[in-house]
Amino acid sequence: MNTENDIQKQLQDIQKSEKELIWANVFHDTIIGSTWLKNKSFSLGRWAVGYPYLYVLYRCLNEIRPKNILELGIGQTTRMISQYAAHYKGVEHIAVDHDAEWVKFFKRSFKLPVNTSIQIFDLEKTQYKDDPEVLSYSGFSEAFENKKFDLISIDAPFGGSRGGKIYARIDVCKLLPSILSDSFVIMLDDVNRKEDNAASKEISDILCKCNINICTKYYKGEKDMFIAASESLSFLTTM
């Protein structure tokens, strides 16, 4: 017999599915006639990002035309960003992952342009504030401490039960704000999980403490995503 908590959980799941379906329709309507997104086939959900994330990512790429893109976690977002990078000259797209076998498989199934590069970093557990076991990319800070990006997409490394008890996906946090261009967007997936949500709050707190004016938004579907944008790109939080 279902308890009241079970019924509430079922209702919440139904509401999330309904939101996801709405985002799916919005996404498909938005990409119709896209000049650069030629391959419109995506497998979303579960470990991959959901429709809210991919919709916001498309709008970021299509409307602000970023030149320097950093992506953490290779997958469906890579399929989109690399097509954008292939179409527009002068774009540098760096994708980061820890799994060399997954990277090989991905490259066999999807052709990457010359201006998309993949960097592989081992995973390690590191101390971040009062959390001693946050899963991070070994050597990440050294690799990117002197670079600047106007779009950062974060869907790795693992969060939730695989990582720290308080924080997840804090590699970029360690480099803020020096890693950002004057006009920027940071996207973070899975913020329905408390560790990833803690990372979203860290991003906001660090930038605010550095007197950088930002606009933030949580977009919700079956999974939730977070976006932080420079004040000049505030429209990205109203979509």
C-alpha cells in the first residue's frame, strides 16, 4: 500500500517528466532550420544531460557565439559544441574527460573537427574547504590556469555518491575568476543533487565576492541545471 510519501514522490516524478517533455518540444522547435547544427540526433537523460541543458547550451552557442569553450565531460554536449566549432572560424573547443576508452569509443562514432581537442586527466580525491574527498581532475588547474573562456559547460567529474560528501565538480571553482573572459557563461548539470548544487552556490559566491556582477538561473526538468552569466548576457536567465 502506498504511503503519503510514496504518492508525493510519484507526483513529483510525473511533474518532472511533464517539464522534460515541454523542454523537448521547445528544443526541437528551436533547432529547426539551424545553419550549423546538422546532426540533430541526441540521446538525452540518465547519465547524459537533459533537454533543459541542451536547449540552454544551444541558445548560448547560437546567440552569443563564444570563441573559447571549455567542456567538462564528453557526451551529448560534445556532439553539439563540436558542430558549432566546425561551422564557425576562430573557435577553440577543449573537452575534458577521465576515461580514455570512452573517448576512443566516442571518436569512432562521431567525427570531431580540428578545432575540438580532447584532454584526458586522471581522477583524484582532493580537499576542498571542509570536504576532504571531492572527486577532481588531476592537473586540471595547472592546465588551464593561464587560459580564459567565455563558455564553460560542466557535466563531470562524477558527483553524488561517487564523489565528496559536501561538494562535487569544483575544478572550475578553484580557478575563478581568472579563467573567465569579460563576457561569460558557466553551465552546470545535475544540481538537483546536493553536492552539485553546493558547487553552483560556490560559483555564485566566489564571483560575488570578487565583485563580478552575475545573473543566475536554475532550469528544471527531469534533472536540474544551473547557469551563471555575466550581466551583459542576462537574457540567458530568462529563457
